[in-house]
Amino acid sequence: MATLPKAPVKRIIESAGAARVSDEATVALADVLEEYAVEIAERAIKLAKHAGRKTIKAEDIELAQ
């Protein structure tokens, strides 16, 4: 189960052009986004550690994509 709020996820789908969005679709996208975010965060942590830092910076996130 995703922990991302449903409303912003639904807005993302609607901004892509959907006229209507089911709750199931919203939850499904939230799950996918959360999984992807965790993968990026894990890569960003490795980059920061490699640079000798404990703090994750925006550049780490950008490079981890």
C-alpha cells in the first residue's frame, strides 16, 4: 500500500490528460512512484557515501535518476 497522498497522484494522472481516474488507478500509480522513488533514493545514498558525505544533496538525486 502506498503512503503517498492520493490527491496529488490523481492530479498527476489528470494533468496527463485523463478525464476520469479510478481510486485503483491512483493507488497503483502511487505504488509505482513510491517504488521508483526508493530506488532513486538508494542510488543517491550510494553516491553521497562515495563522495564522503552523509547528507543527500539534490545533485545526488539528479545523478541517481
